[in-house]
Amino acid sequence: MELFIKMTIAAWNTQNARLNKLVNTLSNEQLATETAPGRNTGTYLFGHLIAVSDALLPIMGWGEKFYPELETIFLKNPDKSGLEQPSIETLKGYFTTINACIEQHIDTMQVADWFDRHTAVSAADFANEPHRNKLNIMINRTNHTSYHLGQMAYLASKADVG
Amino acid sequence: MELFIKMTIAAWNTQNARLNKLVNTLSNEQLATETAPGRNTGTYLFGHLIAVSDALLPIMGWGEKFYPELETIFLKNPDKSGLEQPSIETLKGYFTTINACIEQHIDTMQVADWFDRHTAVSAADFANEPHRNKLNIMINRTNHTSYHLGQMAYLASKADVG
């Protein structure tokens, strides 16, 4: 794997490993709590990140989403929408399944594949905006995970996070 | 500029532009508030991110820090350490100065420079760990900014952030 691709994927893996560690450190009660008064719960943010990862599959041309129902619950609607959310244990299983699938697809990617257009950009637009490629999706999604991970860190007691 | 470097730098610029927009949208009173009960204030996190950006200069071999005194206040000590913090207006000025300097240095970097080792890794370690280069520093610092930006977003009223 080319070094710069390796670095991009390593950053993605690092943020997902941190997320995995956090959700397995917190109790279900902690995860169900608001990250700050009136803000999203940990469960919602975890579901939101899983839904975004699931949506990587079609956008990268890797296949269909595993759990398309997550889009309505965690992307199109806010927390406390009244929609039923999967249990935390169910979400943890989804997270493992999706990440394992993403990892397998990453292993098959050649350098040129990463610089190919993702499925949400047209060939015409891509001709003018070659940065709208699959590697850029990974860069942006990694920062998206970091953003919400910073919020979810507030679920841990201050003694845990230092 | 090579496309993958352009993408990495674009991500860095995007997160810094978001941070800049946020701190200029919030009042000084909002910025001085805790991002969540008992957590870091916006001022501290802003100072922390500025201190980390200032430290980019030596680690990238771009020169000395502009404001080395920030390290004690915002990196080595927690918020509410009792140490006097620069005013928010002063911090905004620092942020502008440091970012302008970083931008100038980025413009001078050649592809090979980005894959050169940063100053915090020895030549011996770098031989075995070639990913510990300057481009990787930018990738990791961008995610670090995203992490705290997610927390600082809690300073805005919910109406502002949607």
C-alpha cells in the first residue's frame, strides 16, 4: 500500500479504535445519557457514526448498505425524534459487522481506485474536481468521527478522561 | 501540489476555517463558558488548539514558536489551573498570525518534504517507521482540531448549530 494511503487509512482505523474503546468502556446507562445538557445522547451519536460508515459502502462502490433503516433514525432525523432506536448491544454488533466489511474492501483497493470518483459525484463534475475521490471520502469521514468522538468523550467520568 | 497533499491540506484548512467561524460567531461570554458541565471552557480549548498549531512550527522544521508561553497555560496544565490566560481578542490575533505563517510554509513545501521525517522522530526510528513524516503530522493535527471543534460547538445555542 502506498504510504500516503496507509497514513489515511491508519488515521481512520485509529479514530474507529478510539470509538470502539470508548463505547466498550462506558456502561449502557452512560451511553444513553446526553453528551451535554440538551445535546445528542451517546447512543444517538454512536448510531449516527454507524449510519455514516454504513453509507460508505454504496458511496465507495463497495456494495449495498447493511442496515439502510439507520438512515431515517440517525441521519434524517434528530435524536429524540420518537423513532425507535436499536439497542446499544445491537448497534455494537452493527459497528463490528460494518467495520469488518470496510476493512476487507480497503484491502482490495489499488492506488488508482482511491483516486477514482466516488459514486456521489458525476463524471462531469469529477473531471473539474479530481479531489472528489474515494480517498478524500476517507479523510473527511475520519474527521467526522473525531468531531463526534470529542463529544462522546464527555460521557466518561472526568477521572476516566483525565 | 500533488493531489493527495492538496486533499490533506484542504482538510486542515477546512477545520481551521470552521474553528475561525465558530469563535467569531460566539460572544466572548459564550467562549468563556464550559463546553459541558465541569469540562473545558471554549477559551481553554481555543488556546489549546492555538498552542498545538504554534508547536507545528518547530516540529515541521519551519521555525520557532511565536508564543512559547502558551505551552504552560494550554498544554502542560488543565483549564482552571489558576494560570492567567491571554484574552480572547489576544488569542484570536495569535490564531491569525500562526495560521498565516503555517499557510506560507505549506506553500513552499515540495512533495518530498512532506514525506521527510518530522523533528520529533529520530533518523533511526524514522528508517523503520516512514509514516512518521510531516504529512502525517498534518493528518493527525486535523483530526485533533475536529475533536475539540465538536466540543466547542456545544457553546453555540442549539438554534445556531441545528
